[in-house]
Amino acid sequence: MTKSVQQLADGRTSQRDPRLVRGLAEALARRDPGRKLRFMHVCGTHEHEISRYGLRRLLPPWLEVIAGPGCPVCVCPVSELDLGAQLGLQGKAIVATFGDLERVPARLSLAEVRAQGADVRVVTSAAGAATLARSLPGRQVVFLAVGFETTACTTAAVALADPPPNLSFVLSHRLVPPALEALLSHPALALDGFLLPGHVCTVQGTEEYAPLALSKGLKMAVAGFEPADVLDGLLALVDRVIADRPGVDNCYTRSVRTSGNTAARAFVARVFTPLDAPWRGLGTIPRSGLAFTEEFAHLDATSRFGLTPDRSLDVPDRACRCDEILLGLRTPAGCPLFGRACTPEHPHGPCMVSLEGTCAAWYRHPPEPAELPAARHDDGGQR
Amino acid sequence: MSQPRNIGLAHGAGGLLTDRLVRDIFLRHLGNPLLDRLGDSALLPGALLGAAAAPPGLAFTTDGFVVSPRRFPGGDLGSLAVNGTVNDLAVAGALPRFLSLSVILEEGLALEELDELVCSLARAAREAGVQVVTGDTKVVGRGAGDGAFFVTAGIGPLRPGVPELLPTPQPGDGILVSGPVGDHGATILALRSAIDPGPGLRSDCAAVTPLVDALFAQGIYPAFLRDPTRGGLSSTLSELAGSSGMTLRLQEEALPVRREVEAVSDLLGVDCLHLACEGRVVAVVPAAQVQAALAAWHGLPAGAGAALIGWIDRQEGGAARVLLQTRMGGLRVVDRPAAQPLPRIC
């Protein structure tokens, strides 16, 4: 038992106060950029919180927030998920995974291979996988290390803390800035700015983003995850657009420092080296993945078990339009695969994998503007 | 990328896959007019039972209990096995009377633990006014079960005086819940995730019969009455939206959720509306009866936290759905969980 529920409940911030949130929404509505603005966030948790609190309904009509490639689980290529599935099916190792990776469709999802007899266990951290391995010294344990900078440093920390010899890793970590850069190279880019992920920046800091913002003339703001945090970030972005001032605002100062968590960054730098890596639906992005440095190469499950990822599984369907949907250049309805070859059960690209992805959301709840009339506060029983 | 060929955990989560499993396998082979209704209990009309039973008939149900851990704050496998089945009968409008108990035990289970579980089961049965009148014991080898599984079936007469044709939900009807939601699910999830539930978090495991009695005693016959167990409030209400073709509008501000439940949900990245209750009731009643129903519940210890959480609305184009007006003034769709709640990383 680590922390009691009481402590967790007591630790909540005021950034969830409805009055504060409504005040920020009103402040946003008073701004007048004179045209439509479109911002992208690149974080699954941002999308989760925006959906959960229905924040899009609070935004002025000229402001649109779209979901970028922010879910590391969704962008994890099928070939790497398949390594875990094969290890499990062949009985070579216990596969330790984050819960939300378990259901991600691949040739066979991890939930499906467990149903076929593989030993697949849910852990909540890389450290949890190490604990599992220590408790079962006679078995091999392979941790499927997915996630952005946020979780890469926890994998590195385990690698540096004398990991048990029966633990190894399938590395599927991905880095956010190279992905942003790749998306930004699209000639028809139609974005006014980025809401940057607070968790990633807590680890990595904001230094990497400033040159990107300045070279592309972009507006960026680091935001936290409570409703008021998200609106704080959007307000900063809108003000930057109105003033036409490219650059990065840190609106999550209670967690993010310019240089990030230097200890965590040092761990990552020592344990990993960047490499070109495939993203589901987006193709290979230069220097967007991580490999073990030579000192830690023995922790790599692919070499330990003589596996090679079958990259033919990653060739995106040429008709897949995830990149354009991610950039807001196209709606799901404009993708020839949407709803036919590509469904939540058989997704092609990341937009359909995550429940919070643009395509999955459209699939479940096709937008019908007339269908969501302005919410009324006191509409019960009076009609 | 194919349809699953084996049973996965998601088949048991009460979502889309459970639906498909029930229809494609069980109903396909076993379907009959009584089963096809897929109610929490089968309603056996007096006429079908012949002279042996007086009208209006009986309700009959069964449920398997495989909770892990077997003991948790607020209950255990034993009390859950009674209350789960009792509650299915109660919300079907029946008076729970008799249970069967079938236990499947794994080699190695401590007798002392079994004794405690059955002692707790007996206490829950006394409190719920039911008797266990038949049973079975099976032991499986080590590794072939997870300690202990309990299966109960329950039977009881439908309440006399309840109109045979209950009303269907109408626009303007109120949606009530008898107390805070998600307590049971959050307690179990916290324990499984090595989070100390502390003094503020415990399962709501209890018989809901008194809550149902209180409504019927006031002549309130809800158009919809359910105990939101697997899949939580969101699953129960999505089902109602689907079956009634109505849009449901909920107010987050009015939803009773304990801060401890919210804290667990936040930490693990699950939706507290997806978390199971084991002692709550959701009822849909006409607007004119909302206050009377709330008063009836507030008069009971188990209903002290009862609240009006939303209203039935006309469907306005597209599919019927459950819409939640958030505390912040936003609006979101409340969905059935796709599978069992798992901690998320992103």
C-alpha cells in the first residue's frame, strides 16, 4: 500500500473549481482574434480531460481544439505490439504491460493472446515489472515499454537500478518533438498553435520547443490537466496569436521547469540513444524512438529472445488519412477507410485506436450539430 | 486482426462483447420468450406455473461471484453472493425469498477463510430476509480456480398489487439514484492497485429490498428500476437510453460521488461512472412523484444520499444517448465501458 485514498483526495487542486473555469471561459469569449483559430494538443490525457468535462462546449465558436498524435499507446506500431504477443504465445516470457495497451488491436491483441494461454499481466509502472520479475526468479519477464518522455525516464530508472536478470524490455518509447516537427512539415498545415503536454514537459522541460516555435512562427503553451489548466493554456495561445508573438508559454508552472527534471533527463541520456522509429499510421519519423545504449543492450528483449519486429505489419494502408486528420486538414468522413476498412475493432491508424481519437469518437457519435442543443440548467420536469 | 476466437476478460465486462456473447451463443441455442427479455431476473407468470403458484407469479435469477480480493472493506465474497442475487430479484419487483448456493473451491483454500465467508453469507441472508435452501460443493485442483467462486440462484414471488403493465419512461420523468455511485468498484480497484482505501472508502454491498419497498409502499411504480452493478451507472443508463429510445440528460453537479471514489478514478484514469455499485438503485419516476420518491428514500439509512440526477428528454435526431452536463458547464456523452476498467497511461 503506497498512498491512502484520503491523501489522494486531499491533494486535489483548485484548478477544478467550476467558478474559476467559467471565469476563464468568459475571458476567452471576450477575446477577438477576428478569425477562426485551430489549436492542437498532443496528449491523450488532455483529450481525456477535455472530453470528460465537456470543455469544447465552453469554447467560443471561433476556437477549435483538435487531438494530435498524443496517445503513445495508439501510435505504438503493430510490429512492436506483435513482439509482445509472440513472446507470450510462445511461452518464452511473462508479458508485463500497461493496462491500456492490453486491448489495442494488432494481429492479436494482448488480451486475445492471454485468452489463448499467454501469461500477460497488467502493471502500472516499469518498476512494477521489476517487482514482478524479482518475485518470479525462475521466469523471464518482458516489459512492453511504451510511452513518451514521461515513461521513458521510468524505464531508464529501472535499467539503472540493478534490474533483476530475468527482466527485459521491448522498447516502444517515442519522443514528442520529432513527431511535431514531422507533422509541421506538412505543406498544407492549418494550425495556429500547440497546447503542449504538461507531463512530458515536466520531465523534458520546454527548451526543445522554443526553437521549433520560432523557426515555424508557432505559438505554443504548456498546459496541465485540470479544466482550468487547459483553459489557461488556450488563453495564453489566443493572446499569442492576437499579438502575433511566436514562442512558448509555460502555463503549468506548478510542475514544469524550463529545463525539466534534469535527473530524469540524465537517466534517459545515459540509458537510451535516439533512433528512427515507425508510428502507427504515420510512418517512420527520424530520431523519434529510443534504443538502449551499448551498456544496457543486454536488457533488450529482442536480442535476448532473438526476435525481429515484422515491419511489414506497419506498412500503413495508402488510403489511411490519419496524418491529415491529425493535422485537421480532413475530417474522418473524408477518409476512404473510415467506417468501412477502419473501425474501432479493426483500426488502421491511431485516430481509430484510442477511444478518444478523432475517428473513434466520430464513429461512436457522429456529430450532428442539431443534436446537441445548448444545455439547460433547469430544464427538468417543467415541460 | 480478426474477431476473437477465445474468451477474453472483456467478454465478462458487461459491454459490447458480453452482449455479443450472450446473443451469439446463449440466446442462439437457448432462446425462449422468458430468456429473450434478458432481464436481471426471469419473470415467470402465475399462469405458466400452473396451480402450484398464485398469480402474479415468480421472479427467478442466478449470478456467479468471482471477486478478487475475496474480502474488502464493506463486504466479502459471501455477502456479495447474497446481495447480488437478492438485488436482481428486488429490482425486478419481486420479494426475494429463497437462494441456492453452489461453491467451487480450489484445493488449498484455508478452511478458516471458507468458514468466515459462509458466516458472512449467512449474516447477509438474515439481513436480506432470505434463506439458502439448497446447495452444492465442488473442489477443483490447485490452479484450476482462484480460491473460491460462489454461485447463487434466487427466487421470490412478484409483489402483489403491482400493476402488470408498468409505465414506459416518458420525457420529463426524473432519474433518481439511491446513493453515491462507484463505491464498490472503486474499493476493489484501489485494493487491486495497492492503494489503501483508508476509512472513507468501502463497498456499498447491501440488499436494496428496503429501497424498493419504500417506493412501492408510496404507490410509486418506477418505469425503470435497476441496480447499477457491472459497468456502473453509465452502463445502466446507456441501456435505458437504448431500450427506451430516449435521450437522458444528467447533471454532474447532482451526481452523488464520494471524493474518495473520484480520487481513485482520477489516479487510475478510469471513469467513476463505469465503476460498479452493489447496493444502489436507479429509478425513473414521473416528475410529479420525484419529491415523494426522494422523501421515501431519504427516510432510510441506505437512501440518505439519494438524489435526482437528471431527466428523460425527447430524442432529438440521431441515436438516443446519455448526455451529462458537467460541473464546468460543458456537455459530454456518457458511454458504456468497452471492457473492464484498466489503469491508463495516456
